[in-house]
Amino acid sequence: MSDLFDNPLGLDGFEFLEFSAPQKGVLEPAFERMGFSQVARHRSKDVQLWRQGHINLIANYEPRSPAAYFAAEHGPSACGMGFRVRDAGRAFSLAIERGAEPAEVKTGAMELNIPAIRGIGRSLIYLIDRYEDDLNIYDIDFIYLDGVERYPVGAGFHTIDHLTHNVYGGRAAHWEDFYSRIFGFREFRQFDVTGEYSGLNTKVMMAPDGRIRIPLNEEGGAGGKGQIAEYLRAYNGEGIQHIALASDDLYASLDNLSLRGMGFAPPPPEAYYRQLDGRLPGHGEPVDDLRKRGILVDGTTEGGNPKLLMQIFSRLMIGPVFFEFIQRKGDEGFGEGNISALFKSMEDDQLERGVLSSDEPLD
């Protein structure tokens, strides 16, 4: 995929996401329910590699590591992400020159020294230049488990489509500047969602390669009791809120997840599916199958050429972090029309739990 605009650090997509927890037994069942398998372990550290398709998830339990300190502050969480770059040394030097904060990651003998900088909530952003099949970081730093398939199909998810950041009010501009100044990201979309009692302001940042997309979410109203504020309290700070995994057959992938015991967010009301044909005439999707699985559909059908985004969200899975499962059929948006439906369902959940009060409408 060619770059969309100037790419100073040579970004080339997500390489991995790193997770941590104060103790084992939280990350592993969450990964398994999503169809991931552990395929390798680190040669010298208490670190696991989980994989599905070409999605790599790292479970880091190494004591006295950045991941361990992050978990001590935030609980079960996404503590880092790896960006592919064409030349890690050059990218790191340029990132520091542009104002990034370097992060020290201790390495052992016969282990790669992977440069990293501080990101959202002081998580780490690693810069990876060894990711080709014939020479990647896992072949050097990890030992593959006996008898495992190196790239298991799992539930059929193959790439990380995007991930979101939840930030404090007034801080979206800071993180927009961070990604723009350090990596050359640009604003891709901006939209606001308003529920009955709370709101959400989102600004989507896209990397020059077009493969790393990060929506920044800020609370809109609710007097500090809305969904973003609740996340920030539960997480003890800003951080990664949800991660979107992409499939080429979302129906089959969701059926697989259901068999694995995956819990999904409450489905939209029945009226959502009754109104679908009017909202997207000629969309071509089997409405009964969508309804059965609770799949949301957004996009456009103008000119008789449907361009759709199909999506569904999990319940909270790792602390306050949840996952999105999507299939893109020509639409490159983020389901702005669907986010309102999801937002309303999450608002209803907050009302039921007493976090929001119907006596406190949106300002």
C-alpha cells in the first residue's frame, strides 16, 4: 500500500499490541474467546505471543518491566503498541528530534534492542523494522511452542483496523498534535455523538500509510459521569479504550466467537433493523442474519453501489477495554451512524447501574 501523504518515520501499520495485568488469568481467557492462540513464549522473559491471522498480541508479565509498572497503576490494560517502520533506528532518532520522550526498555543477551517512545497514558510505542516473514522479531526473541500453527486462522480476524484513545476534556488537541508532530498523522474525520444524558466528541487521526488509525474520544457533557469519564476513572488515566479487529466474513467470525463464549454489547432495538432498508436502500445484506447476531451496518448505497461497514462490539473484556469486530465492504468510515446506537445502549447500561441519573440531562 502506497503512502497517502508524507511519511517521515516510514510507518507501515500495526505490528502488535501489548497487554499487561497484575496477575495471570485475565488476559488469556479474553484472548482465547476472540479466537487467538498462544504460539510462542519469550526466550528469557515472562512474555507470551498470541496470534490470529496476522494480528499479534503480547501478554507481558515480566516483573519490574514497564508493563508491570503500567499494570500496577492501571490494572489489566493495553500497555503498548508496536508500529512497523522501514528503519527503526532512523525513525527513533527522528521521533526524538521531533519532541518524543524516549523510553528505556531493558534487554537481555541475544535479544533485540527495540527502540520505544512514550505514548498515551505513558504507554509505550515500539518501533519495529524486522517484520518480514523471513526475518521478524518473533523468530529472534521468542520460541515457538511445539506443534502450534504459526498463523492460526482462529475466528477469522486478520488485521488491526484501528484503536481508540479516551482522553480528558480539552486533551484531544494535545494528542492530535502529538501524532501529527511526531509521526505525520493527519485528521481524517471528526464527529460528535449526543445521547439523552451524555455526549462524545471524536477526532480520527490517520497515519501517512493509511493503516494506523486512531480515533481520539473526549467527553461531551454529563458533568463527569458519561462513558469517557467512567473509563478514565476505572483506568486511572488516559489510554486505549477499544481495539477493532477486521474479518472478511463477519457472520462466520461472530458465530465462531459465540461458540467460544464471547459476550457482546446489548443489541440495538428492533426498530434499528426495521429502519435499515429505508436508511440504506439496496444494501444487499440479509437483515434476519444481521438481527440474529446484532450486527450494525453503516455506509452508503448511493448510485446503486453499496459501500458498507459492518460492526459489533464486545462487552468490557480487559479492565475497561473492549473490542470491536468489523468487516469493511468499501466503506472507510467508523460507523458514525452506528455509534449513536452503541452510545445510547451504553448510556442505558450506565443508567441501570446508577452511574448516570435521568435527573441530570446533557448540558
